[in-house]
Amino acid sequence: MLVESGSIVTNDILSDDVRCMVIQVPSIAAEAEPGQFVMVKNENGGTFLRRPFGIADVDREQGRILLIYRVAGKGTQELAGLEPTMELSVEGPLGGGFRFESDGLEAGGRTLLIGGGVGVAPMIYTARRLAELEPANKPVFLLGIRNEGELFWQDYLKDFTEEIIVTTNDGSAGIKGFAIDAMPEILSRYDIRHIKICGPTIMMEGLAKLAMEQGIECQVSLEKRMACGVGVCLGCTFEGMISGKRWKICHDGPVFPAEEVFEK
Amino acid sequence: MNFERLATDFAGIKMKTPVMGASGTFGFGIEYKDFLNLGDVGAIISKGLTPLPRSGNNGVRVAETPGGMLNCIGLENPGIDVFLRDILPKVRQEAPDTAFIANFSAGTVEDYGMMAAKLDVDGVDGVEVNISCPNVKEGGIVFGTDPRAAAAVTEAVKKNTKKPVIVKLSPNVTDITVMAKAVEEAGADAIALINTLTGMVIDIRTRRPLLGNITGGLSGPAVKPIAVRMVWQVAQAVKIPILGLGGITCGEDAVEFLLAGASAVAVGAENFVHPDAVVRVAEDIDAYLEAVGLKHVSELVGQVRI
């Protein structure tokens, strides 16, 4: 965990409102694990607080991290206007990331990764790690997006996945509907032993409940407004379903077992 | 950093520098140990403690605002007993030589006294009495806006502890000097100001308040001129030392508070942005002292030229 001044390598347009940024931060890149995040600040900008972003991918050799973000408010608008060689203050890597369990995979079982909206971002690095850990048994990916304009995610995922199943809200690509609508087919075709999800809460809730009903180990990556990212401001806490503990999403998560977050 | 130049005795609390981490923005200090040397921190002021554990308010609890932020955490904390049993020993282990000030509030005058008694233990160097939290109904601003209630709380705390007692005032009053004089007369050893200013943000798409608690406390650079003005006003009105805070992000900001009459300062929201801020501000003050040729930071206190 540290604050590192990083130089922007690229800051490109992926769709109407989604951008991808590569930042040169060798110390953070050397430590970052799938599911962890960074807090970013433009020291010459007009906003006060840092902004949290899940680490979309890491290139340790080059000392770079990839962020994929949706332009949603003042902070991200400002970020979208930055150009290569400009400096950003990056704090991280923060949080704990996904746990990787291999039980059931040796028998041909699979891990299902699910990403919704811009929550797909941290699942890229997660898919890369799984493909490295189990090269003969790559994860299946369920990609829940708004429309065909967001199919760019496939380019980042295809090398690390066995198959990408797409759902779009408007039916312009893949299955029309929400991610959960693709689950019956996926569960019938694959022996899914582990599920990891990052996306909107409402989407994760339905999928996590389904996973719990089916007895499939499931981890969810949470997001909530936070000011500090290190467990101090207490902006992002919630009460664990089973433990009753007050968890800090930034410090104790952002990844939690599904049953600690959602009611069965 | 020249610690001889910076060493400060604040109402009997001995600190290596005059810069503290403000309550609610510095955890228990140990959360920041990867980012700064806790030994270089003037004092750690704890997250606000209460008699029982609190989970705080529901919904959105933090939001960026122009030049700062709003929060409505609602005093989430593990409660005084868990603090004394599990947290304080860890703090003393990680930061054995750093002054530690316990911030607390309660729902009744009696409970304020009880909290003070429980915190009158080794490892706690002083207490900061929170009578100014804008985000909870009980324990806080009710006592912070009525001079008689503030005095009653101060007396109850003083009666139950041998530690230096700092009373933290709310800026959400018509005349802050009235509150300052009331707690001074009631025996406070020092005054801290300002706590956050009550504010509100409305999401125009949903037409609902952005914060779960509707209103929240405003902090960050946006409040600094108000805080400096209030420190200056209170410095004219009382003799006890003042801990100045509100929007400090750098040494220059801190020097303003010292010139206005504060004997020590605390860094608040800026810790969220730059986790090494408490030490960096002390270094900046030291550089300023060097540049203007002063031998000790106390030579700045109250020296604004009117």
C-alpha cells in the first residue's frame, strides 16, 4: 500500500462513456492482485477526494496498470480529459481481492466469472489469473452489458476465457435480458464450481442467491461511496449477514463471500 | 524536521509537533502506519467513541462537494469497551511515543461523565469531548448549541478524569464565543474548533437528498476561512489554548490557524486524500519557521497583525 505518482501512458475511448487508461506505476503494479483497487487523484484537477477504481489488468513487466472507467460525474469527466505523459497520484493497491480456490476444478469443474456494466473491469485481471492458474480449464465468462456498443469487453477477455456468454438489455447482441437470464443455460452446459461477480448490487443479489441455492461457492465484489479507501472514513461499511460484523468494503473487501452480503 | 522547534505542550499534552490527526479522519492512527511514521505525528485523535457500539446512518454517507466533502457517518464505532480492550493496546504498541487523545460523546450528561472515567487510563494522554456531531440526534450537537448544556457536560467530564479535557465546539451556532466562554468557565483545559458545518446536497435527477441522513457535515478546504475566523474570535474571548482545525491541507493553512490564535492544529478531511498529510503539514510548518527565522512554533500563536 503506497501513494505513487504515475504517468499516463494511454487514455482511450472504448464507447460513448467508457474510457480505458494505462498508468505507469511500477511499485503498485508489482503488488496488485485481482480484485484490488486504487484511489486516484489528479493533483492539478478541481476535485477534492480521490476516486476508487478496480484494477482492470496489470502488466508487471512494464510496471503498468489498466483502469477502465465510465464517465459518470465530475471526477471521471476530468480524468477523461487527461492526456498521455500527464501525472496522476495513485494510492494502492487497496483491499484484499478475490480468493482463488481450486476444489472441483481438477475434475473438469469450471469457474464462472460474471461482470455487469463497468464492473466487468476487475474481472479481466481475475480471468487472466484464473487462466494462468488453470490453463487447461479456463473460466467461463458471463458478460452483462447494456447494448452492442459495449462489446469491446470481449477483446480484453477472449484470451483468458473458455467462452463468453453475452446478455444485453436491448437484445442488440447475445441474449436479450439480464445476466441472470443466461444462467440456466450456463449451468446446464458447464459444471460450475465457483462464481465470482462484480456489477450493480441488484444484479449481484439475484445471481448470488441463485449460486447459494445451487450450493456453488460465490464471491461478490462490492462498491460504495468512500472517501479514504483505507478503512478510516467509514463511508463504505455494512453489516455482515452471517457474522453480524461491521465490514469496511475498502479495507476488509471489496470482495466478500456472497452469504455474508445477501440473504439466502 | 526540527522537533525542538516544533515540540508543543498543548494543555499538558506533550507532542513532538503541533499537528494532530483530527477525529473521524485518522481512525485510531494505526490505519495509516504504512503511509507515515506514527512517531512523527503530534497526536492521534481517535474516531468518536460512544458508550455502546454504533453502526451509524444508513444510505450514502460521504459525498464530494465544491472544495470539500459532506459526511453523515453517524458516529460508527465499536464502543468504549471494545476500544479499551482491543484497540488501545494496539495503538500503544504501534505508536508508543505519540500522544493519543480519545474523542467521545454520549447521550446524557451522566454518560459523558462515565465515558471520561472509563478513559482515565494509562495510554490515553487527553480526551476530546464531542458536543458537536451534526449527524446523530443524541450525544452531540444538542449539547453543542446550548451554553448551559455544554457547561454541564464539561463539568461532568472534568469531575471524572485527571486527563487534560479538550471540548470540541460546533460552528453551527450564532456566536461561538458564547459557547467557548461557557466551557472555559466550566473548567475545560482547551477548546477544539471547528467541527463540521451542516450542509445538504440534492440529486436533481432523483430529486432526493444525496445523503442517507438528508443532511451531513461539511469539511475540507471550503470551510477553512470560516474556521480561521472562528479561531480568531474565540482566541479573543478565552484564555485556554485552542486546537484549530477545518480545511487544513498544507503548512501555510496551519500557519494561518496559529496566527489566528490556535496553539496546535489538526488535519481532517485532507488525510483521506493524502494519508501522509499530518506529517507533511508539520514539515511545512517547520520549513516556514526556518524561512522566517523563528526559533519555536509558539512564537506564531496569535500573532496576526490587526
